[in-house]
Amino acid sequence: MKKEFWVCAALFVLCPAAWAEQVIVEKQIQETPVFAAPAEEKVFVSSFYEYSWIKQGGRHIQWKTSRNRIAWLKDGLHLPYLEVTRYERAGTVDYTFNLGGMLRLDADSLLRAEIGFGDDVDFVYRREYSAGYERRWLKNLFWSFDIKYLDYPENDVAIGSPGLIWYFDNHYISASYNVSSTESRGVAQWGIFKGNFYLHKRLDIWMGAAIGERLYDIFLLDASEQYGYILFAGLTFKVRENIDLRFGGSYSMEKPSFINRGVNTQLTVRF
């Protein structure tokens, strides 16, 4: 009981400094595979919004996330793109600005790279650098590897993420293993599993889960004491051939005392 008391008390003192990796895992579960066929459209624009009800210990707060991206399309890939994200956590607001690109090397492989900057930093990174490579392995099975380096005011974080993606018909299933090393705080591990299934020419369903350590990193504890999961699912409606509208929801839990219930929507236009 004494330990639980001090952990809950730390919520009000340490949370602003501890909201670190959570913005990365949150973004990972929202990403979709990019090994797309060449497209006729040249410009991609998307707008994402998520509202979450949070329970931390004995208090109830709200999180809001809005993300906007504009990209020039080359061979169906974003080269380059600019992404701006606004994170609001219980009234505290941070912004990130990310510039990146994806380049198809040949019919079987591609590269991706990104650099990001945090503004008015309270809990997001000051700098972010990432790179990734994806390649066909067997028929429609691809392997990938991504690395990220995040410069935080308190502790820097390095993340390595090997993964597999299986494309079949108009569906895909992906899985990735992620390991992070946080300066002065050791190693954490988690897995992400996702699937997107084509139901109709105008409707897809998607679902997945993230399971492991420090998915949100709310408390300054050892990784083994921050075990949790994120469950998510939703629908994508093809309003027109070049317009998609997504609706989704998620439920998350992380020890010792954190619960997140969220709903989100995203509009994507290509022209």
C-alpha cells in the first residue's frame, strides 16, 4: 500500500516529464504499410483527430491529438511530406513538426527517412531522427527494419523495430518487435500486430494490438513495472475513389494505474 501511495502521488509531480515514448507508440499503431502500387494522383492530404478519456490513479482527464500531413506522391509514395501534430494532455499542449520521404529503390524495396522537431516542449521530443528499409522476402511477404533516435530534455531514447508485412489480395497483416533503450532507465520491449481487411469496394475493416512495456511511460518506473496493452479497431469508408474517411476506437491499460479510452477519425484526399 505504501508503494502504491507514492506511485499515485508521483502522478501529479512527474507526469509532464514522463510522457515520452507514448507519442511514438501511439503514432506507430496509426501508421499503415506504404508499399503501394504507383498512383495517378500527385498530392496527398490527410487530417487526423483523436479524443481520449484518461484515468490516472484517482483523477480523470482528457487527451486530444490532431495530426495533418501534406505530401507529394511519387510512385504512390510520400516524397516528400510535411506532418504537423498537436498534442494536448490535460491542458498542456506540445507540437511536433516532421519532414520526411519514402523512395522506391526497385520493384522489391524502398527506403524511408524522417526528421522531427518538438516545439514548446513539455513531454514530446526536442529532436527525432528515423530511417527504415523494407524489402520483399518471399512473394508477397516483406521484411522491414526501422530505427529511431529521440532527443528528450531528460533522457534520450533509441528504438529498433524489425517487422514482417504480408500482403494478400487487398488485405495485409503486419507484426513488429520493438526494443527501446532509454538513457539511465534501461531497456523496454513491445510488439505491435495489425491487420487491414477489404470487405467491399467502399469498405475496409482494420484492427490490432500493442502489447509490452512502456507503451505510455506515464510513471518513472522500471520497464517491468509498466506492462500494458493497446487494443484498436475501426472502419475505412471510400467516399470516392480518391477520398477515404476512417473511424476508429481504442482501449488501453498500463500498470500500475493508467487507462485510456479513445475515439478517432481521419480524412484523406488524393488529387
